[in-house]
Amino acid sequence: QVQLVVSGGGLVQPGGSLRLSCVGSGSSFSIYDMCWYRTAPGNQRELVARITSGGSTYYYADSVKGRFTISRDNAKNTVYLQMNSLKPEDTAIYYCYAAWGNSRYWGQGTQVTVSS
């Protein structure tokens, strides 16, 4: 089993940057594909970014391409989401997610608010 702890959210002005971190427990973190999802008010949960277990394959939602970067450090059991050029429409609760086979785990959400 994996427990995921998310940190790094907050309030930022449009055009600013934030980095989210998700730390996983256990020695098997490196086998999991990792994702960041977000839920904005009135919207369904959206897949923002995904990185495979080895870190070689990525996916980004069209809305964040060129602005967000997902990365991982398996030695630290951590996945990151670097968010640049933030827009008010990026305001949401962001969640970390781990998947391997039939195993699925969610971290707690962290609020990101982009506002002047």
C-alpha cells in the first residue's frame, strides 16, 4: 500500500509559479505511474499530467502544455508538478494519484488559487 502526501499549494498571482510535491510511502514507489489531477469548482476531475514509473513517458492536458512540467525522483519517493505562467483558470484542488496494475491510490488535495 502507498500513502501519498501532497504539499505546495497556495495563492499566487496570474503569471506566477508554484511547485507541488507528492511524497509516497513505501519502497515500491518507483513501480507506480504517477498522475496529477485537479478539480475546479463546478467541473469534473481533470487529468493534468502523467508520468510513467521510469519517468520516460509523459502526458499533459492541452490546457497546461508548455506551462506545467511533471517530474519524479524515485530515490526520494516524490513526484513534482512545476506550474508556471499560472492563469486564473488553473484555480482548483490538485490531487496526486498512483497507479500500478489494479492498485490505485489518491493523495489528499491541495488548493491552488490564482488570483490578483
